[in-house]
Amino acid sequence: MPEFEPRIVAFLCRWCAAAGADLAGTSRLQYPPNAIPIRVNCSGRVEPQWVVEALKAGADGVLIGGCHPGDCHYVVGNYKTRRRIYLLRRMLAEMGIEPERVRLEWISATEGARFAQVVSDFVAELKRLGPLHGNGGRG
Amino acid sequence: MKLAVYWTGSCGGCDVSFLELGMGLLEVLSRVEIVFWPALVDAKRRDLERLPARSVDVTLVNGVIRTAENKEMVEILREKSKFLGAYGACAHLGGIPALANQVNGVTEIVFGPGFRPGAPLGEAAEDAPPELLPEALSLDEVVPVDFVVPGCPPPAGLIARFFEAAFAEAISPGRIFAGEKALCEECPRTREDRRLTRIVRPHEVQPDPEKCLLDQGIICLGPVTRAGCGAACPKGGMPCTGCLGPTPKAGDPALAMLSALASLVRAGEEGESAFPEENKILDSLVDPIGTLYKYSFAKYGRPLLKLARKRQEVRA
């Protein structure tokens, strides 16, 4: 059986994490291709319903990339998202879904290498957890 | 108008709620012919089975679908009815009984290991309790539902609105007899703080009678719940727990409320140093599923729960 390749939906803030992902690309950094990036205007725009929708629709994990504390383009968007994801993870755990499947990371526009590392780590962790969907998210 | 009212997994409060119409009930009763209503008139399943298909104008089902018998009965009612509606929060969204879905194998826990739902008790096989379904379901998971009269139980104003539409033969398919806007729109309490510095349960405080309950740290689901009851609970000093179901805009009421709640939490100046205190406030939300999905767990929690169950099976 081929190795399980997790599917990740990555919501990336355009001011930091998405730019960091671009930098990882233009720097020709090597990292696993498992994350499907969705650029959003702010990590604070990411609604818990989107995260859950992604999990329901076949993702094995969801990554939210936001600005480092103090750097939010909209001042407090990343703080709101931090609190939301904190509570969402608690609720997922109570339902029996590993909270590690939802990951919030601070990645600045200059941190291309960090973006690559975060994706690599997340893929490794999801491989350890196994597929969320019985069929490995395919179908 | 030929009317049927049936209860499935129900507390009986929905059947009683019609009395809320007061004198209006007399007019309703003068205009309906009750063909089946176990709480009110004696009729058995075989009487219902004898009715021709689509001979009942309107059927109201209250309660959650919990047993095989519940399922069979609503399937018969569906066949006999022109219009079939979910009446009350349980039929609409699963209601409080559906919170049991959180626990896998609930019958084993309650009745002991080896319990088989539907197993005959002694010799009297025909007296066997009906088989329990693996999970509690909202009505629309079992049969197509034409309309909803929501609430726990439905408030008088909405019941009246429903009968008005029914008598005028103007029940549009898919209609939910409640407001589209949030409950806050009809709540007389005033909103000031817009920040949550603590979370408390209703019994822990004596709330200020004028101020928004959410501002006072009491989890009130008004922002994500349909208007239509005149904000009866907040007026009485109790928070809205979401019985009328989510507004069309809210979507999943628990996740929408979780989002709103987390935005409001503050522990002093926002910033990295406040994170531990913010977490403490968020941790003090007792039973997030039971609080935020109080009535809607069967409907909205189901897809995630299914995933979790599958994971459990894979791991086992």
C-alpha cells in the first residue's frame, strides 16, 4: 500500500504567511506538496466553520498561518484567531477528533524557511496520526 | 383541516405548548378535525394505518427520532400527510436528547454491559421495548420535512403564525416559522462593553436587569439564534440557549457562537502577555458542546461526530 499522504488546507494571511510561502517557493526550498494554500486577507478572517468544513470535505489537517503577535496588519486579527482556534481545538477534542489536526502558526513574510519547516512538521505529525477519513481522504 | 400531532422521543412539553394559545385554542379546535393525536385522543397505530394516503392535511411531529418505532411511525405519518412539519427543537435539530450522541454505546453505560436494545423481556416478546437507533436523529434525517415550527417548546406567537398560514393554505415549502434576524434584535437589554472578561454560568451571578447578558459574562446564544420569541428568556434574566435554531446567516450555531465568543474575550491589553489569562477565561466555559450545541447537536454536530467515530473504529 502506498504511504498515506495527508491532505492539508492552509489558510494563509496575505501579509505574512502567504508571503512567507511565496518566499519559500522563490528560494527554491524543498518541502512536501501536501498543503493546498488559500490566501486570506487576515488570519482573523478564518472562521471556525471553514476549518470544520475543510475537515468534513476531506482534509486531514488544517493549517492557519498568521502574523507574529504585534505584527497584525489589522492590529488584533491574529489575537482573535488564536482565541478561536484555542476554543475550537478544545471542542474538536471533546468530539473525539485529535486537536493536533488544526494548527495555528505565526509565519512572517521573511520566514520562507520557517514556512517550509512548519509544513514539513505538520505533514510528519499527520502521518503519525493517520488519515481522518477512513479512505485516506480520497473520495 | 385534518390535523395529526405525534410525539416521538419527546418530553411532552410540545403537546402542552398548544395551551399557550389561550382563547385562540378554541378557534383552532373549531377549525381542525383531529385525526390522530395520542396525547389528546385515543387512537392506535392501526387506526393511522387505515387512513388513505395523503388524507391528513397537516401533521406536526415533535420529539427526536430515537427508536425504530419512532422511525416507523413518522414514515407512516409521512405517507398519510400532505404537509408534515417538525414541531419543536427536537424534531427540528435533535434537541437536548441528541446530546447523548456524544457518548458512544450509551445503552451499555446506562443499562449495563450486554444490554441488547429491542431484546424481548422474558416471555412477552410483544412487550419488548422498541429497538434504540445507534444515534438520536432530527426528523429531516428520516423523512422529508415540509416546514418547521421551532422552539423548546414553540412560543405562542409562532404557533399562531403557523395556524394562520395553515388555515390560509399558505405553507410555503421549507418555511421556518421564526424570524430571519438574530434574537438580539428583539432583546430589550442594552449592549455596552462588547468584551468578555470572564465567563460565568447563570446560577453563579445575579445579572443586571438592563444590561446585555453576554456583556456580563453569561453565555447567551442570542447573536446566532433566530428571533421570534420576543427574547423571552433574556427578558426573564436567563440567557438564550438557542432553541429556535440558528439564523440563516449563522450556519452552524455552535461554531458561529464560538467565533463570536472568542473575539469578545479580553484579559487586559491584547498581546502575547495576555494569552495565558485569555486561555483561562476560555477554559472556564463549561461543557462547550452542551452549551453551544444545546439543541442542534444532531443536525450540526453529526458530520464531525461521524468522522470521529470512524477514527475510533480505525484505531480500535
